[in-house]
Amino acid sequence: RAPVTTSSRQQIIPEGFKPDQARFCMLPPYANQQQHHMAKRIEQLGKEANSMDINNYAPRKDASTLLISSGIVFNYLGELDPKASLLKLGMVWPLPLDKIGELAKKYREIIVVEELMPFIQEALQARGIQCRGKDLFSFTGELSMDNIHQGLADAGLMEPPQQRPDKPPVTARPPLLCAGCPHRPVFHVLKRLKATVIGDIGCYSLGILEPFSVSKTNISMGASLGMVKGMAELHHSIDDDRPLVAIIGDGTGFHSGLPGFINLADTGRNITVIVMDNRTTAMTGGQANVGTGTLNREKDQKGISFKPLLEAMGIKNIQEADQFRYKDLLDMVRQEMKNPGLSVIITTRPCALAFKIRETNFYVDPKTCINCRSCISVNCPPIHMQHYQGIEEKKSHIRHDMCVGCSVCSQVCPVGAIRRRGEVNK
């Protein structure tokens, strides 16, 4: 929220591209000229940065310390109300070094309160402005009210935070894949097969976390394909021809994975690539990609399909799998991990959230359940252990309002205790 001043709307009509090689062709001599242009821009920005119009200086009477911050940290400082003056930077590069230098003369101590690395602190020190900051605040992670309060107390600017009464520790709750997420059975299979998995960026990045803990790398979009080939070549050179598995989603695959597939096409090493095609760019909000076509989900088939694209690259061993047919997926991945050369498995179930997947839900028969927790290992949010009336030990239970009916838990249950509602008990 903020005060807003309204004015008459101005209609801007785009002029379109105007050719100007001096601006858009960064080869000598144009690039050299643009260096001078950039230097002038930074100089002008520096003058504007030193204007108090974009900075917020809140002096405190009789204060001997100036706290310099930017962004939300300034709001935290204002709420904590330490015994210090405050300076909020409206722009952190270029810094208003002249203005900070003038203010520094008024104070005995300058403390920079900034998140992550000491960027502002080091810039001030390089200018000869004595300051501190990272001796009081963490150099990594988000600064919260609590750790800022403790840092200010350590600096003698306010009373230490009150000690809270001892409470039981809060149970850690890592992020979870959605109920019915098609990635879950893939991770369950890979963990069961003890596969060495080279991961990538997407919802399936959660394969790093417990209880799956299968993905061993997570660097950047599309990196899994290049990394897995490099690893396979290295392993081969030391007579270690273990099977390797790389995973990549459809959104990441179209965005950054195609060069990696081309690079893999002629490999002779034992590499299995699983394309986790859930028909959307799920991790960042379900945006379109070239695989979803018009994004009209009823006409979704108009998008580009991975299989013919990979076939055009010369990749021959390509299979498609419905990962909700758990045993078929398990057998397929096990077999392809044994096959020499490159194998590609495309899993085809769509995102349960983006496509609103919901079928008849499942329930647990506590009298049949043997408390083996096989279903718990699937890590689906609706499944948990609970006490049933008249039964001493905890048994598995499924929240019917969360279950979307994907059936994976029922397929891993060894005794048939998990059944779809309405099915006849056989």
C-alpha cells in the first residue's frame, strides 16, 4: 500500500524498431563508443542517487549511530525503533557516496543492515567511509525482525529480545508435491531402484528433499543433460559404467534442454533420460510453453510433442509411460537402466493442479492395513498415520477431501488395504 497521485492517462503509440547500429551492434568500434556512453550514464545516475529525493533520511535526536539499509529492512528498522538515525537508500547502485560521506561526519558509528553479501558495506569502505555490518548480521539468508533485533542489541542500540518460554520444537515441514502430482511415482520408482539421478529445475526439484532424496544435482535449467553426459564419459574412462538417470520437465526441456538432447543423441553410454511432461510450466505458475500449444487444454494436442522432436534428432530408443500405472513404470525404468546407450522415457500424465485432475478418492481399510507404511513412502499429502477406534497401533489413513484419486498409494500397498470408494471389496 502507498499513497497514489492520479493523473490523466497518456496514450503512448510505439514507434517500432529504428535501426541504429551504434546502439545495437556491439562490435568494435561501436562497442568502444558505448563504453563512454555507459560511463556518462553511470555518472548521471550517481548525481541522481546523491539527491535526497530518492533516499529517505530519518534522523534521531542525540543519536550517535547511523543505520543504512534499503528495501523491506528499512521498515523492520522503523518498527524496531533502535537508538539510531536511519537512512534508506532509494537506489543501491550507483550508491549516493557523496551524501553518505556528508552524513557520516555527523555520527560516531555507521552500521549497514543489508541482506546477503556485504555489497554496500564494502563499497563504503572502499570509499574510505568507516562502517560495519556483517559482524552483527548474517551474510546469507533473509533478515527477519528477530535476527535484526538481536544484531542491534549486540551493537548496543536496543534491549535484547525477550527470551520466550521453552516450547516444543516445531516439526519441520518441507515443501511437498501436490496431491496427485505425476512426478511422485517417478521419484518413488527411482528411489526404489537406487538410481543415480541428475536433476534439473522445476517442480521436480523437490526430488532433492526427503523422503525421496533422489536427485543429486540441481544447478540450472537444462543442465541435467549436459552434466549426465560428462559424468558418463568420466565414469567410462575409469571403468565405472554404472547407469545414470537424468530428469527434465517439458517446460525446462523446451526452454533449455534441446541442445542437451542433440549433444546426447550419439552417446554410447548407459544414460536414461526421463522427460517429465506434465503439459505445463508448473513450478512458476502454469504458464504456456510450446508443448501446450494454444493453452486451450481441450485442444492441447496442437502443441509440439517431444517424441517426434527427439526422433528428428536421431534418438531411437524413446518410450512413453503412464506413471500412474506404477508397475509398468517400474519395469520400464528398470529395463532401460540395464540397456546400453541412450534411452528416453516420456511420462505423460498432466499436472494435477493446472488441469484440475480429480477422480474418485481412496480410503484405507484399517483391518486389512498391516502398518508397513509403504503408502507413506509415496509422500502424498492426504496420507498419514492415525489411531482408529478399537485398534491399538496406528494405521494408514487418507483424507478424502485432499485425495484426487491417482491410485499410486493403492498400487504400492502390498495387502490391498487401500481401495477406491465405491469399489466392491474383493
